[in-house]
Amino acid sequence: MMNRLSYLTKKETLFGFCFLFFQAVLLPLALALLNALLTKPLTDTQLNFLYFCINFLCAVLIFHRYLRGQIKAISAAPWQILRYALLGFVLYYAASIGIGILIQYIYPAFSNANDSSISVLVQDDFALTAIGNVLLVPPVEELLYRTLLFGSIHKHNRVAAYIVNMLVFGGVHIVGYIGVADPVSLLLSFLQYAPACICLCWAYERSGSIFAPMLMHAAINLLGISLMR
């Protein structure tokens, strides 16, 4: 297969991996500590939204050169981007339904802890949660997990890029619930994220544009929170 991906520079890759660690570990701790010092602490929904905003600004700052190139390339193949975003979404939706049926058959009492947490935020403030999860999260996660992580490995080994991306992407979504949810639920939750990760990587690889998985990711999140409303 012809490689359509454009890779990050060494500087962008270095800062990107530093940012990946910062937003996953340090930023949540810093925001929680600062919020505890406030006379009137932010609600979980507001704090979550602030976290998304900071991540978005940092991602744009770090990857601005790459994003400019990707924006310029849109005019060359806009329908290709839309086509792979749509195909990726359809493939994801079909696979997620199949896995959902399998999980309910294996473990009828299953509940995804991350989905439950998001559902609480949706009930608290749908608009704020929607803006965060549909407009802010997809660009950040696609730049980090597809452009940075997948792209860095893809140039050396395509299969390894898919495997590592699936392990990291799924792991990030369940690690915060270790010790809260039972091990079986955590494992099944990890399995639930596999179709999204694989299809997002596929859309990125086939289209050659990060905007294909961004659009697809936004559609997935919009559908998810709309069903929680």
C-alpha cells in the first residue's frame, strides 16, 4: 500500500510525547489541587471542560506546523477525507454493535465505567459536555494517538503501529478505573475501545489526512453523548 501519511518533525515528536505525559498524568493532578484551593471549587463538569480547553490549546500550539500543512491539503482531496471518515464510522458502528452483543452475552451485568462517568457529566450540563467531547477532544486525541503515536511507529512497522495504538488508546480510557471497576468489566471496556481505535487508524492511514479521523471521532462522541441525554 502506498504510504499517504505525512509525519511529524523530530521537534514536534519530542514535544508531542512530553505533552502526552503531561496531559495524562500531571495536568489532571494540577487541576485537582488548584480546584481544591478555590473558595468555590468548579464542578466536575466545569473542571473536565477546563481540562479539555487546556489540552486543545496545547495541542494546537505544539502541532501548528503540521496542522497548517493538513489544512492546506484539504482542498486537494476533500471528498476523500469525507469518504474515509464516513466509511470508518460505518465500520466502527457495525463492529461496536457486534462487540456489544458479544459482551452482553458473556457478561450481562457489564457496565463501562468511563461511559457511566460521561453520562453523569451529560446530565449535569449537556451543552458543556457536548462542546468538550465533540469539538475539543477529537482534535487532541487524534493528534496524539494517530498523528504522534501511530505515525511515529507506522514509519517503521505498520502492524506494530496498530497494535500499540490499540493498547495505549484502550488503556488510557480504563486506567483511571482500576480498583473501582471489577477486572472483567475493565477487560471488556478495553475490548469496546478496540473497534474505534482500529477504524480511526484506518481512516487516517487510508485518507492521509488527520481530519478524516477527527471528523469520525467527533461523530462517534456526538452519537454517544446524544444517546446518554
